Amino acid sequence: MAEEYETSLQDSAAEIASFEDDKPGVLSWIQATLHHNPSLVPLLVLLASVAGFGLYLGPKFFSPFALTLILQQVAIVGIVGAAQTLVILTAGIDLSVGAIMVLSSVVMGQFTFRYGLPVELAVLCGFAVGAFCGWINGVLVAIVRLPPFIVTLGMWQIVLASNFLYSANETIRSQDIQEKAALLQFLGGKVKYEGAVFTYGVFALVILVLVLSYVLNHTAWGRHVYAVGDDIEAAELSGVRTKRVLISVYVVAGLICSLAGWALIGRIGSVSPTAGQFANIESITAVVIGGISLFGGRGSILGMLFGALIVGVFSLGLRLIGTDPQWTYLLIGLLIILAVAVDQWIRKVST
């Protein structure tokens, strides 16, 4: 009897060992690695796309001017994408980021030229407007508990209309800004070195990404942002003040959008109420391709930067090849769908 029992135990142990051996070790390792390093996929895609266009175009693509031109082109999308990243990490979405960016730039210009305020004060007023718009979004989402999609969709329409009504669809020319308020164009200033051309807007993007990366990964506020996005009820039960966190996220996002508005003036040289109309879609594109989960709680600000750079590489590379611009939209669309599919695959592993 004892022998039969011992034999049964040995058979069970063998079955368990066999079951463990059958597990797809390599696949599990890849999934776990991507789960803990969500920016790894967009980084690999970025390196592959740079290498592919570089091999095909040669020095034409790898020139210092061309590579830094990519940075200039994605600077504004990257800054707005940083604001979008914070909101999406809390399992929300902000469709008003582009409109807030433009309104902030219009306020900076109008307060300087219409009301005669010192340009430094006008810039601060633009930041205040962005923070106020973000605060309204945050209150409606956190306290009134309206869906972020609906709240920011409504705010997008309101801010867009306010922008055109307030500015009377008037564009402040670049020449006037250069003569009377050069500070408005500060982030468009350029630094040249060995053929490379950097703008102060690019430096602002890099500094912003580094600061947010540190804050999200090494501060209590950053951990609370991830906790709210992962499971808001569990976060609340563990003592996180979820309402305060959500409101602060939307306020910070509004401030970042104002920074993008300031950079927008430097980029185009003028204050235009019609500029940057697709910034909200472009920011979501950078976030999704950057491996940040639309379900919240997972992703990194560096991934968003890689996502924005991927779009910039494809845009410039295809333009240098001479293809129809529609191919860029087609490939970016495929990348978005692929990024969401990869995110769903990784989430299955995490659960």
C-alpha cells in the first residue's frame, strides 16, 4: 500500500515537472520583459526605422541637419504628448490638449499686443489659462465623476470656440513679434553645431521628459498616478487621495499644454488661432505607439518620446524618398493598431 502511495506521488511530481517544462519559457520571458519595460518596443521600432531609412537614403538621411530636423518637427507633438501621457496613465484621455495649447498661445499674444502687458507677464497669463482649463477638466472628472472622454470632448469644443471668438480669428505677424515681443519667439531660437540645428523648444522637450520621468518613477505623486490608473478603487482603499491626484494631473497637463503653446509661437513665428489643430490626435498617436496602455497604469514618458520620434522618422524618411504623403498616414495607422495589439498581448501576461 505504501509502495503504491509512493509511486502515485512520484507520478504526480513527474506530471508537474512535465507541465512546467511545457511552459513557453522564451515567450513568457519576452512578455514579462515588455511588461516591465514598456518603452522597449518603441525604442526597437525607432532604431529599426532609423537604420532602414539610413541604409536606403545614406548620408542624405544621416546628415546632422536631417536628424535634428526630426527633433524640431516633433518638439511640439512631444510636449503635448507629455501632457497626454499623464492623463492616459490615470486611465483617462484628454481631447482638449491641442485647443488648450492654441488658446494659451493666443492669450500670450493678445495680452501683449491688445492690452500692452509686459511680455513676461503675458506668458505667465498664458500658463494660468492652461492650468485653469486643466483644473476644470480635473474637477469634472474627479469630483463630478463624468467620463474623461466626454469632459475633454466638450472642453475641446468650448476652448476652440473661445479661441476664435476672443482672437477674432486675428493672426499676430512674426515681424510685429520680433519688433515688440521677441520673448514670445524664444523657444524658436536656434543653436547650430557642425551642421546640426537645435531649437530651444527641443531642449525644453528633453528637459520636460527627463523631469517627468524622474517624478513618475521616484516620487510619491508619480506612484499615485500609476496606482490611480491601475485600479482607482484599490488606490483609494490604500489611502491615496485619488480626487486630488486626478485634479493635479489635469492641471499639470494644462500647464504643459501652455508650454507647447509658447513653443508653437517660436516654431511658426506668429500667433495664429488656426495653428496646431491636430495636436490632440498627434499626441494620442505618440502615446499609443510609445507603448503606453490606454487602459492606464502602465507605460513611460520615454516611450511617448520614442513614439513621437518614430512618427517624425517616417514622415521625413518617406518625404526624402519622394513617396505620396498618404503613405505616412497609412504606415502610422498600421503602427497604432499593432501597438494596441501588443499592449493587449502584454496585459494578458500581467493578468
